[in-house]
Amino acid sequence: MKFKDIAVFAFNDWKKHKGRFFITALLCLLVATLIFAVTYIAFSTQATAREDMRMYVRERDGVVQVNVDSIGAGKDEEGYAVMPAHLRLLEERLSAVGEVQGIKKYETTHTVDFAGASVRVRAAEDGNITVASGAGMEEAPENGVWISAYYAALAEKYLHINDMVGKSFSALIGDRQISFTVAGVLAEGEEGIYAKSEYLYKTGAAEIRSAEISVKIPDGEYSTMDALSAAVGGAEAEVYPQGGAFSSPALSRYNELKTASALTAVLAAAVAVFFALLMFSVLRNNAVIGVYDNIRLYALMRCMGVKRTDIGLMAAAEISVCAAGASLLAMGVSHAFSRLCARAASAILNSNARVFAWEWWVDIACIVAFTVFAAAYVAVTLHKTIKRKNLLSTMRREV
């Protein structure tokens, strides 16, 4: 049979069963519209999440904050787990992602009991002390301290120590004893006792309660946020493997968006599969009814020598056109609800961003899948039904 003859036969069959064809097409249209709408919400959620992350970074002029907290760090044999060296490590890792604009540290210092007096030792950094005698910052040992001329005079008067430079002493920080070496005496006008910050943190004379590192990143793209997350996670794994010391509001928002969009995609896929199965059941029922309504005619045509392929094409034409046409129309109808899909995505993410997104290949894949399934099911059903029939008896009855 020619394609024209197959089309004419199918058209006549549509007119004969137009009520069934219309109801099936309407049901397929409704179900397919729901499938496409759910799919669009999933894609819109992904796009809205990305736009929300971009907006988050733009609102802060590209500067995000990474926090270092000592909660859970505690003390070990080397002192506090988060120390300046660890901050420098984090700064180095973050520099590979963006520009580190500054580190703000919140510190606490403790009193040191030395020679019956409680003194508070401050951190000596390059340039903030002037040494009159003894070693400077670079030459001094790790546990070196610098005392002012006033404290040197008191030691000479009450402890009878004429020259403290180079001598070692011990002191108490709470119930912990430490040893230090007097590296030098400060110039006139300098007051107090100073030590290297690393030594203070290590002995517990000072501690970093928390720190804030400001990093300017190029944008809020997922690739940039992935790099930022890898930098923070890598530094934390090296500094504090147990975790819980490093955090970032930007990364928290990023993880929330990724989690919410991923869960939405999974839920949307489950709902789409449910509706697809519902649509397949509608198509299947229509296919079965169509085959049994025309089974005598199909059997007669088969006995007259019509090819099984031609009969299959005639039987599948109605249901295939119904599935393809309803799916194409549903795709157009679904796009009319683009604003609702964008609003749904925004509500899911609790975001001010609203983006509608879709992938054309997903629509084409769905339409092809519905059509192919319908045609395949009709062909299989027809083959099984004709196989069970006595074609010769059917032809005699028809004649």
C-alpha cells in the first residue's frame, strides 16, 4: 500500500471514532502540559539559583567573607589549632581564587605570672617596637621576649639581675608553665613586654577567637564558587581535619541553592515520570480499543495479502498523531505559563531572582518518546491480537 492509501484509511478511521480521538487528545494535552510545566520549573530553578548567586556577589561588590572560628579547636600540645600560620595558609589558598583585601582578627590576651607579678604580654610585629640593646625580631629565638627599660630597671633593683638580655626565665599562664628568653631591651619610651605573636598563640598567652578574611572574587558563577569552596575546604582539611573551624556566608548560600535546586530536580523528575506513566496508560487504552474495534478489518486485509507493516502503520497512525499533536500543543501551552514557572522557582529558593529556563531538546525528546511508545505499543498489541485470531474464519464472516 502507498502512504497516501494508509493516510486515507487512517483519516477515515479518525472520522469514524472522532469522539474517542478527541477525548484521548484532550487527556494527552492536559497530562503533557503538566509534564512540561514541571520540567520547566526544574530548569527554571537551576537558572534562578545561578542568577541568585550572581546577584548575591554583585550586591557585595564582589567581596565575600570567609570566617575562621576557634569553636571546637581547643588546645593540644601545640596550643590552639587555628594560628597565624593557618590564616596565612588560608590566605594563600584564597589568593588563587580572588584578591584577598584584608584579614580582621579578634584576639584575646591573658595575663602571665612572672616574679610575683601579673603582666600582659603584647604581640611584637615588624616595625612596632624599637630595640635599644639585644637581638631584633629576626635574630631573636622563637621564645624571645623584649622588655621595656622600666621593667629592666625593676628586675635589677628587686631581682638583682644586672643584665637580663640572653637569660632564660619561667612564668605561669594559668596552671601552665612556660619558658622564655629575654632577647632585648626596648628603647626609652617603649612600655610593656612584647613577644612574637606565634609564640603568644602557641603558649596560650594570646588566642585568636575568630577572624574574618575579605576576598574579592571576579563573579558569582558556579565555577568561581566551586573554586572558592575547594580553597576553603582544602585549607580546613589541612589545618583542622575535624572541620567546623572555617565558614563563609557566601558558600552557605551557594550550598543552599545547590541543594534546593538538586532536590527540586529530583522531585520534578519523579512527578514527570508519574505523569508520563499516566499519559502512557491513556495512550495504551486508546491503542487497545482501536485495535479491537478494527481487528476484523485488519484480519481481512491480512488474508487478502496486505503487508503486516502496512496494517501496523494504519493502526498506529491515529494514536501516533494524537500523541505527537497533543505533545506539540502542550509544549506551546506550557510556555504561556513561563512567569508562573519562574515565580515557582523563586519561591522554592526563597530568592528575589526570577528566571524562566527550558531546554528545547528535552521537549523534543518527550514528544518523540510519547509518539514512539504509542506506535510501538499499537504494533505489539496488533501483532499479538492478529496472531490469536483465526483469520480464515474472520474473512468468511466478513464476506
